[in-house]
Amino acid sequence: MFDINIVRKLLAKYDGDQGSSFDVQEIPGETPTFSVVVDDREELPIYISSTDEEVLCICHLFDEDEVKSESLAEMNKAMLSMNLPMPLSSFGLIGSQYVVFGAMSARSDIDELAHELATLSGNSIDAIEALSDYLK
Amino acid sequence: MSQNIFQKLVTLVKGGATQAGEAIIDANAITIFEQEIKDGQSNLDKAKKDLTLVMAKSMEAGRKISSLNEDIARHEGYVEKALNKNDESLALEIAGKITEFEADLQIQQGAKDQYDTHIKRLKSQIKDTQQGLDKMTRELTMVKTTESVQKASQAISSNYASSGSKALSAKESLNRIKARQQETEDRLVAGEALRTEFEGESLEDKLRANGIIEDNSGASSVLDRIKAKQNQSK
């Protein structure tokens, strides 16, 4: 199992190839969860949590009520089409929250996690930009 | 067991039960599923026990059959010997014994055939049950994984909802991030411009640029020097 405490320590002082910086905060609760701010993008934090099998990285994009109601169906379709070409990440829906997420094997190493987080953060910005016509 | 895990999820989504904060798969369903697997396992154990019992019976019948065949062969020998001694009535008596053996043989053979059919049926039943159990166990693992992923994403969502992040719309967030990126870039460009302006070009740079100071430390000047030496020695 991915030891999230070790991840936290490693990410906190990680200085990767892409030069991304990671600000890791622990979120208290029953399930071990962390929020990570990549490159000062504090508006779009990434949340990490893990199960026995995988490490889940989630970035919240927007709530359904931010979407123009007449565009909802079209946007959902666009997101499904964007899922495949989007590197490493996929779109998801948690309740009414649209998210972009990446799931990695719990046996991934710290470089892979750093790469995942940097990519996910970039994807979240690209996604909002690409979908902004559908948003109010 | 009739629906797989994804069908169950889709059914629940259609029913609108997947609001954040609600479990996708209720603990009760998992308990029932676990009980089904347990029952299946105990059925399997029972079938295996039955199988060994029936196999033992079949082996027993097999032993009886071969011993009866031996008896028949031996008595047929006796009949031949009695006939050789022209003792027809003794031969007939022995033949009567042989028919008893043969009747018993038929019964034993019938029983063995039945046991063998039963064995075949039990074996295929065990195989099917084992496969079904394997499938259910895999499904349960998936359900449990889904559940823990659900819990993880809920932990994230509830924190997200209670944090300040939600106050901004996605567009506002994007604009802020882009503005900050632009600002950082502007600052870098401005810093570079200031640096050259303040430091300026050094006098030496200017003299060198005008050819007042000749650059005689470069590789080409070294090469020229060596070439000149070569020409002198010729």
C-alpha cells in the first residue's frame, strides 16, 4: 500500500524535472487524505487519497450549477470525447461536482506521483479553458 | 449475483442515489454477498465430501466385480473338470452357482455404473461451483474497492465543500491562475530588462564591439599564431 505519510514527506521536498512545486497539507479524517497545491495554483488543489489497490488524485473543476443548463448534455459529450486524448487523467462526477482525476497503482513511485500531479494540474486548467463556453 | 458490479452502479446512478455523502453500495448488500460466498463454499465442501464417499463406493463395487469375475472364471474351470469326469449333475450344480455369481455381478455392475454417473455429475457440479465462487470473490473485491474509492472521494469532497475553494467559480479560478502566471512572466521580463538597463554594457564590451580591443585570446587567434610560426620555419 502506498504509504501516504511517506508520500507527504517526499512530495513536500520534491524537486522534480518539470520544476513543479508541491505544497502538501494533511486533511484530518477517517480516510487518509491530502491536498496538494501545484505551482501556487491554490484555486485548483489536487486531493490525494489511497486504497489498497490505487492512489486516487482528484481535482475539482466545477459544480453542475455552474454549467449553462442548455449546454449540459453537449458538455458531457464533449468531456467523454476529451477523456481519451487527455494525458493520464479522466473526467469524473462526484455527486454534482465535475472532477478530473487520475488513478495510479499503489505501487507507483514518487516520481510517477509527481508527474501525475503536475499533469493533472495542467489538465485541470486546460479542461476549464476548453469547457468555459459551457460555463455560466 | 445476476447483476455485475457495473450494472449495479448504473442502476443506482439512474435512481439518483449517488449524491455525494451517500454510499453507492450499502453495507447490507456486501454482507449478503459475503454470505452467498460463504454458503457457496459450504456447498462446495459438502459436494467434495459426497464425491469422496461415492468414489469409495464405486471402488468397493469395482473390487466386488473383479472378485465375482474371478469366482465365475474359477467355477467355469470346475464345470469343465466335472464335465471331463462325465459328472453332469455336479457340472449343473456348479453352473447353478455361476448363475448366482452372474446375478450378483449384474447388480454390482449396475451399482457401479450409477456411482460413476454420480461422480461425473458431482465433479462438474464442483467445477461450476468453484468457478462461480471465484467470480463472486472477484466481484466482492471490486465492490470493496469501489467502496473504499467512494469513501476516499467522499473524504475529498466533504473537505472540498467545507474549504474556501468552492467560493470561486471555475472561470474565476482559471482567470486568477492565468493572471498570476502572466504577472510572474511580466515580472521576469521586467527584471531582465532592468538588469541590462542598470548594469549596462561594460566599456570593454563596447571597445571590443568596435574592434578597438582585439580579441586575441580566441581559438582562431591561437590557430593564426601557429600558422604564422609554420610559415616562418619553411
